[in-house]
Amino acid sequence: MPFLSFLGGVVAFVAIIAFRSVWSGYVLSVLWGWFIAPMFHLPQLSVVAAIGLMVIVSYLTWHVDMDKPPTKDSWGDKFGKDICVAVMKPLFMLSFGWVVHFFM
């Protein structure tokens, strides 16, 4: 049974990465269409292109905070926090951008 639990964790991890990528890519493509495309006369950004752009920017800017002490959270707690961040951060940015784009 430990193997099935581990396998379930791996499948859940891959699923949240896929969901987060698509959701964040969608939000980036919408924000791009509201702000970047009209301002710089650029074409719209597809969701797939937005995901690729996020991968490149993340690769170039990723860092590890070595000063942060390790937490003693369980895997379930960490997974729950990751899901919350994966949903809420893009949702907040999309909501804020939606309001701001009316002032352009």
C-alpha cells in the first residue's frame, strides 16, 4: 500500500503542475491581450505561448531561498498550500487586471 500512496502523490503532483500551467497561461494570455498587445502593437499571446514564456522567465529568474528555515508541514499541508497559491494568485491578478484595464 505505501507504493499506491506514493503513486497517488506523484499523480496528484503532476496534475497540479498541469492545472497550474494551463490556468496561469490563460491568465497571462488575457493580461497580455489587455495591456501588452495594445500598448506595443504586438499580436495576442496564445495559452501555449504564455506557458512557454512563463517557463523561460521562471528558468531565468528562479532562485532558492537558503535563509528560509525548513518547515515541518506535512505533504498534505504543503500540497494544500500549493493548490491554493496555484488557484488564488492568478485569480487575484486576473481580477485586478480586469479592473485596471477599464482605465486604459
